[in-house]
Amino acid sequence: MATKRDLAITLLRKLGVVGDGQTPDASDIQIAEEKLDAVHAILLAKRKLHWTWDDVPVYANEPYAMMGAFLAAPEFSVPPDIRIWQAGESLLNSVNSAPITDAPAAGEYF
């Protein structure tokens, strides 16, 4: 399981702030972690979370980094691209949706 710091480093790599093998400075990590907290809060507000920060599933790592990169882009003078947010949210939506089944489903009428 990736830590928030691991995700922050991934986010910074996506923005080109750090390259492979480089170590980001503490202020960059702090900004990235703040944006990841914002992603988590937004997903919580949208009722799209089934986990806490202590148990973020592996499949959510990349979407978190993508969505956080969108939020952090202006802080690093990178033009934000809404498509990276949309792609991250789409990935999370696809794994959070009910599995497809061939079994018949009963209709519910209210």
C-alpha cells in the first residue's frame, strides 16, 4: 500500500516537477500532500470512498495521483488539464461500480 508521501512523489513526477531518481523538496511534498487531501475530501463528499487514508486500495493510487496532479498544476506553473482529473475519476468510478453479471435482475418499483 502506498503512503500519502509515495502518492505525492508520483503526483510530482506526473507534473514533471521531479524526475526519476530525484528527491523532491519538503515544500513540494507539502503542496502535493495538501492536494491529495483535497482529492480525498472531494471523493468523500461525493460518496465515492469506501476507505480511509490508512487503507487506500492499490487500484486508487494512480487515480489519486492523477486527480491531485490536476489540482496541484497551477502551484507548479503547469497548465491544468481537466482530462487528467476526468480520467482519474473515471478509473475510480469503474472499480467502484457494481460488477457486471449475466444473472437476471429483478426490477424494483416504488
